[in-house]
Amino acid sequence: MTETVTLSADLDARVHRFLKAACARNLRLATAESCTGGLLASLFTDVPGCSHAFERGFVVYSNAAKHELLGVPQALLEDPGPVSEPVARALAEGALARAIADIAVATTGFAGAGAPGDEPGLVHVAVAARNRPTRHRRVNFPETDRGGVRLRAVELSLDVLEEALGGWG
């Protein structure tokens, strides 16, 4: 059965606030999404009057897409694997390099039960920004259902984006 996600009013308001802050700083955003499957890009295009802040999004669910579209080295995809800090950083930096954006956010994780050895609820988020160090956060969420993990990954992405934005004068 297909799972859908429902945004809380708080999360919706938070997306609005973030985009308005990005607009106030004339920043353009890009996304590189694996476990969120384009959810961030969708949310960033939902806010009226802020569409100019979102430049482009990459949905890179497969390892081939991560490598071909964003230049993630095949060696990283093999070890430590696609759900890891080095891959999250490479996704964010690859999106930034391939977009006309000032800041890029990347998500990778295990949203729900998968192959043996997968760790449901594990998410890595990275934010790359021009002329700034790439930020990373790893969280093991208690939720293990796909929709719950995806929503928590969006919240985590906003946390890291807001931190990065706070450093912008």
C-alpha cells in the first residue's frame, strides 16, 4: 500500500518562514533527495511569492542516479554506502555544483523496512553553501514507517538549513 504524508500546520508554517528568510537574503535553494523522494522540493514550491528562492531539485533514489546526476563517487556508494555521512555531503555538494543556487540540502536514509542490514529510521542530512563549510547531521528516528521517517527527515533538513541561514548576515 502507498503511504502518504500529512503536513502539520507547524511544519507548513516553518517551511513558509524558512523560505521567506531565504528570499529576504536573496538566496536560491537546491535539493538532492533520496529518502524524502522530492518531498522537500514539493514543499519549497508550495509557498506563494517565494518560488524564486527554489532553483532546482534532484531526486536521486538509486545509486546510479546519485553517481550520474550528482557525481557521488562509486567508491563511496559501495563503502561506506549510500546511507552515510560522506554520501550525504557528496549529494549536497554535487547539487550545489550543478545548480544556480547558493545553498543545497541533501537527504539520504532508510525510510521504512528494507534489505537486511538496513537501519530503519537512520537519516543523514547535509547542507552545502557557497564559500562555507558543509554541515551534516545524523539522526536515528524512532519512527520506522516510511511516511514518518520522511516527515522527520524534512524537519531535520529544515533544522540544518535554518542553522546555515543563521550564519548568513
